[in-house]
Amino acid sequence: MNYPQGLMYEQAYAININKPTDELFYYFDYDERYYAINMEFQHFHSFYEIFILLDTEASHIIEGKYYQLKMYDMVFLKPALLHKSEYPPGRPRKRLIINFSVPRRNTPFRNSLDKIFSVFEASVPVYRFSAKQQQPLFNLLNDIFNQGKYPDPLRDLTIHTKFTEFLYTVYAESKYNIYSTETLSDMPSSRIYTITAWIHENYRQELSLDAIAEKFSVSPYYLSHQFRQVTGFTVVSYIQMTRIRNVQQMLLYTDMRITDIAETCGFTSFSQFNRTFSKFCNMSPSKYRSSTGTLKQLPDHSE
């Protein structure tokens, strides 16, 4: 049960406190995933998420940007951030995912909590620590792992307290973060991920295969072929999905009119917007917004 360097792990073990719809919610998911079930496209949650790789190799794509991960790297994802995890071909890879929500507004500790939660606002939301910084973090996670095993009446409070200390420790040690983005050795893949990140930053503009190819000084044929090979999607489909995911966020987190959201997210035709939204979401935008179960969805166990 003890994983190398002292981080505890048990396949298919989970600790659950409350529901995603509750103000205070925790879900610790210990499991393994493999290449064949890589997620199709980036998604988002209404809660916070921490992804910890417990194996040798994986990657994360956040807002179209590619991050290569090594063992014990930690990815900190704030709500409504588009992301997906990817695993290489071969054997399954172990990981721990922590989904959670913590009340911060109506608490006398709001200012302190806001400082701790600043670790989710880093420009590069991946943390890699040396063994010296890892050990106190592992100790706290191991305490949570063990506490979740027993029906102690104070179990939930203890886990909440330990996890708050874990976040504080990450915040205190964040200046020692040694993670740095790595250039992909596969140059075509590196170029494509540069383009996907650019799409996420510019999806509100009028975009086309030809215009993107011209901007990045490649032929439309080359871009079309390489883009599909790396991402699994055509350029047009990727643009549409990026726009729709951002539409979903705005439907859930703003009171803007649907027509204004469609225009803001780059759709020039409202009828085209409705068709595209229904294609990807299997419902109308108005029905999606009114569906209270969509915002507070259950954790996606495919990560």
C-alpha cells in the first residue's frame, strides 16, 4: 500500500465528503488510467481540482497549453478552467485527483484563505518540489488517506483541517517550485500545441484554417493533417468545441443574454450557434442554463 517515497496509494480507493452541490465538498480519488481512455476534449468543473501524478509519465493540457508531468507533479486547477489529462500508450498510470469546494466568502478567515488559494492563480499551475518540500505534503496526504478508512465521528473535520494545512504548505513552499515547461521533442506536436493555445486565447475572433495557417507560416494542408494527427480533431471542430466550452462557462457563471454570449464567443450567426451547441451538448443553450444539475456535476472519473 505504501508508494515509493512514502505517498500512500490504493487502487479504486476514494474518500467522499458531501456532494458537489454542497458548499463544503471533498472527493479524493485514488486510481489508475491509461491511454485508451484519454479524454476526448478539454472540460471544466465548478469545483477546484488537484491532480497528482503517482507514476512516471503523463501530461496535462490546460487552455490548450501542454504540460509534461513527472512523478509527484501537482496540477492545480481552479473552477471553470478548461483542461484534460493524457496518458501515454502502455501500462496504466496511477494518479490521485482531489475535487473540492471550500466556503470562503462568509468566514472571518477569508483574507487568509484567499492567500492560500492564490496557488491556483499561478501562470503555470503545476508544482514540482524537491524531496525536502514533498515530505510534509506527503505526510498530510497520508494522514487524510488513513483518516478516510475509519468511521470516526470527527473524520470529516479532521480531513478538512489536514487539507487546509496541505494547501497552506503548498502556498508556503511555492517559492521552491522547480517545475519548468519543457519543449516537446516532437516538433510537429510542439507547433500544434502552440496553435491550440493560441486558439484558446483568440477564439472570439473570426478564425479559419487558412488564416491560422498563414499566421503560423504553414500550408493549410500541413496544418490540417498535423492538427488532426496530434489532437484527433479538425481545426474547425477544435475551434467550435473551444467556443462551445466557453459558452457553457458563461451560461453557468454569468447572467448575460444567450445571444450576447454567442456573439462574445465568436459566433456570427445565431442559427449556426444553436446548431453547433446542440451538436456538442445534445440540448439547447437555454435548457443547458436552466439545468441545475449541469453546474454542480459529479467528478469526471475519466481523468
